[in-house]
Amino acid sequence: MTRTSGQPMVAAKTERLLNLVIALLYTRRPLTKEQIRASVAQYGGAASDEAFDRMFERDKDELRELGIPLIAAPLDRLFEDEIGYRIDKREYALPEIAFSSQELMVLGLAAKAWEQAALAGPAATAMRKLAAAGVERDGASLVGVEPRVRTVEPAFEGVRSAVVNAYPVTFRYRTGGSGALTTRRVQPWSLTSWHGRWYVTGYDVDRQGPRVFRLGRITGQVRRSGTPGSYDIPADLDSIAMIEAVSADPVPVTAHLLLRDGVGLELRRRAAGVANAEATEPGWSELTVTFATMEVAAGQLAGYGPDVRVLQPPELVEAVIELLRGALRAHIAAVPDAGSPGTS
């Protein structure tokens, strides 16, 4: 069955369920259906008593599926046919949070893995919530362990949001062979890290079939092109198998660069040749360096910022520029005034 509800409908339903929980949680006595209808504003728009009854029955079932202890009990022992509803506060409250030392170590490692990636904020928030609940992390157990999940691709956050909320997206994609740019319309299914690279699997609307896309080849912004929950994700989805089926041996890329004097010792060490560029670019050297893949080259060279200028190939020039633009967009989003004239 295909989900077709749009964002406004989903938001209205969520608000209605939340208001219903509040009404049933903070009442001393069970509420009748009439009292519930009067208390929850969203029920007031029901076209008829029958429509309200159907809506309320669906909401009750959904709350119970979510694990919320909704209790139906007679309002009066003498009149058992009159039913009221409430939520048992004791059952609804979370138990005391307790973790073993091994579990705390895994949580700590997970948080450290995202410290320099797109999910750094949520990871830090989770650890702060645990600390507020009195759970102390044993930092000494993690000494010498430095996991990292790299998410340098500008497309990461746009794709992640689409996967989480199940909405279609449109983006420009550079093919691995010819390097040609095409526009792709995709219903994303999963976001997967495999052998150090990020991939999104999904249904290609124009090609009418499952496809795998490497995030490092997505150029420009990932744009939403449909409503959340507008398609289903296959129950038997195996993202790793899809990625393995289409992955080929990496294609090395040779980059011709200008490197500012006094920086980039690692690049100079790896260079096949270093020439002084004083005649045309005073203070710069010209290098030729080979990288394992286009994505690796772009990620490393973009990290040098203004100290590196990529001359060739054109595809690498564009890939580095796109990474730098993505970093600028992320900075402007994090600091709203960053793009305003006169801002220091």
C-alpha cells in the first residue's frame, strides 16, 4: 500500500495525537468520548458523530501501537456501559535510565564517531541528555580510540533528510565513466557508508528502476520534489548488496596543482613532479599528484582552502569548487549573519 498523505496532513495528525495524549494524561478521572471531543480542538472539525468515532478509534489504536498505555474503564461501577478513557501515568513514565560500562563505552564511541560530521549536533545533544539524567560517561575507557565517520559531501544532509522523511528529491549527478552531468529524480531508500564512501540507494523515477548513487558525485543542492511519506521502501531492501553489485574498481585521477610555498608537505612528498612557478605565479609551486579516486582528490584538496589551486582535470576543478560551496552554505546556515555585508 502506497502512502499518499502530504506534509500538512501528517502535521495535523501528529498535533491531534499529541493533544489527545495531553488531555488523557493530565486528567484525574477518565474522560468520556464527548469530553475528549470537546477537549481536543482537532476533533471539533469532524463532519459528523460517525466521522469523529472513526477518527477516535484510529487514534486509540495508533497510541497503543506506540506503546502508550491507554486505558478504557467504566466511569461508574453501577453503570458499566458508560466508558471513559485515560493514560496510566505510572506506566507512561520512563523507567530509570541505567547502562552497563560496556554500553556506556559504545555510546561514547558512537558520539565520538560523529564529532566532526553532519550528525555532530544530535550526537552531542544525546550525550547531554544522558548527563542530565545522571548517567556519567567513562571517558578514560576511550583513550587512544578515535573513531571517525566522515561526511564531507555537501549532499549528505539533503539526502539524509530525504531518507528519514521519505520524500522524493532531484539532483544533478556526475556519472563515473564519462563524467557527464545529468538530472536525476529519485525516491531515496537508504543512506549507507561502504568502504569509506557514502551511497544513497533508491528508485530512479525516470529510469523506472532501483539505482545506487555515490554522494561524492552529486553536484549542487539536493532539492525536495514531493511530499513526505509519498512512497514505500521495499521490505527486503539490502543496500550493501545493491552497492556491491554496481561498484567497480576505483579509477585513479591525476591532478595538476598550484601549491602555495611553505604548505602542503604531504602533497609535495607524493608529487610525481614539482616545478617552481615563480615565472607565472610568484610564491607558488606546480605539482602533479595522483589520487585513488576523484572523490578522494576533491576531499583532500578542498581541505587546503586557498593554498591550493587545481588546474586539471576540469572535473576535479568543479568537484573541489562544489565542496567549497557546500562548506560555505553550511557555514551560512549555521551562522545566519555570515553572508551579510559588513559582518566581521
